[in-house]
Amino acid sequence: MKDEILYRVQKNFPLTKKPFEHIANELNITEDEVIRILQEEKENNIIRQTSAIFDTKKLGYKSSLIAFEIKEEDIDDAVLILNSHPGISHNYERNHSYNIWFTLAIAPNSKSNLEETVELLSKLTKAQDYIILPTLKLFKISVKLDTTNKQDKKEKVAKKEFKKLDLNEHHYNIIKEAQNNIDIVSEPFKGIIDKLDITYDKFFETLKDFQEAGVMRRFACILNHRKAGFNANAMVVWDIEEGEKGEEIGKIAASFSAVSHCYLRPKYPTWNYNLFTMIHGKTKEDTQAVIDSIANEIDYKSNMPLYSSREFKKVRIKYFCDEFKTWEDKYIN
């Protein structure tokens, strides 16, 4: 039952006044039981966060995956600097000469652009080389760890058409609150409702508008992969054709359920991989089996699994907060 609940809150968190009662009714158990299980999983650090997951670019932020080459003796100091930036949400050491991999987002009102910020960070961290790997084509971004071991190996990834939404002050107020971790209680959204002095209907209607516009990807529980038993998570990169053929290949790779992220990114003279697939497995054998299955279905020249040897940072970005300005005031004249 615990595994079923964990899968449901990752995939389809009920946006209702009493979401855990909703889940309980579906599973024919009590609300108290659902809350108890989820509270325990939160205390055990299985559940990392439960909140709205917003689309960085739809909020006006510029973002990219970045890879730095940093000498072993400089890594500890470099990590302190990188982790201090509020726009860096994920930061890992991986098994490659480009050994430090992180995602960077720059606020709409930033003093500098993304490229300038990367250059500054490279100097501050004594990076010997770096590459900037923005998303050229997004095929899939949705982390749902199969805690049930019952899900299909393949899934249909539908292309979404988004409505236009001009963000206003009401929207920004809800974004600032909905991005925060909710408590596992009977009415987890009550604090937001009371603080913003709005009705439940207005709150959920706004979240629906966000989803239809692509501003919010989903509302979900995010699990701590390793704590949840998924110990072999690899960023697998592939050297494939570019253009239309590359897009066809990307769609095939994204259809595998164990693939949570799938993008096309640029190639460089020092980096010839352009398809990125994030694969989650409980063991290296599980992960390799998925890699082999993808390899059997796509045309590629070479591939490389990059396992994370150390996780330095994994958080959700706090949008429209003062930390971005504070960091830039310290490091940018």
C-alpha cells in the first residue's frame, strides 16, 4: 500500500481541499492512514519535497545544463561557490573529465546574462574548461519513480499545446507560495488560502491555468532517489544525428518509462553527445537493461552512461526571491 501511495503522489497529486482523503477513497483506506504513511516517508527523507513544479523558462528565467572541468584539489572550494548561487538547483560530480555538472537559472532582472554568469563562475571555481548545454528540444521531463514495480516499460509521451497566460500580481503571489513544501496534513493548502485571502476554488483554478499554460508542469511529491531504493541513476548521453532524424530518435528514447528527462543539446569539439536521457534504476543492472533496450531501438554512433559519484546539491529553485539579487550584489560589480 505504501508503494502505491508513493507512486500516486508522484504522478497525480490531487489538487483538492483534502488531497489525502481523495487518495484514501481511491484505495479504500482511511485518510489518517495515508497521512501517517506519507508523514513517515517524509521523516525518513524518502519524500524530498511536495510542491508545485514550475517551468523555469515560462517564468522568464534563462537556464541551461553546464559542465565544468575542475581539478580534484579545487572541487571542494568550487562546490561551495556553485552551491551558493540560488539559481543552481542540481550539482553533481560525474565520471568524466567534465566532472562537475550543474543546472543554472538566471532571473529575468539579472545584472548579467547566462553566458556571463557561467564565465564568472568558471573563474571563481578555477575551472579549466566548460561547456554550456542549453535545451534545443525537450522531449520529456517528468520524474516518477516506479515504487510499485507494476508500471509498463513504455509510456506515451503526448505533445502538449499550451494556452497563453500573461502573468499578473495574483499569479506571482500564488507562485511564491505554491513553490514551497507543503505539510502532510488533512488540509495542506489552508495556509496559502489564509495568507493570500483567496478561496480554494480560486487557488485550484489558478493552478489549473498554470498547467494549461505550461507555467506549472505538475504538483507532486518528489522522492529522494537513493533513499527510495533507486541507487543507480545515470545521465546517459548519445551521439546521434541532428535535425529531423535526431528528433525522431529523441521521441523513441523518451517513450521509455525509466527515462525521466530527455533532451537534445548542442555538440562541441570537445563533446560530441547531443541526446541526453536521465535513467533511473534500482541497480546498475536495471539501468543497463534500459540503456540496452534504447540502444536496440535507435540509431546512434556511441553512448556513455555518466553516473553521479557525489550529489552536492538538489533543491527546487525559489522563484522571485531576494537571494538572486543578494548573490549578484556580492559577486557582480
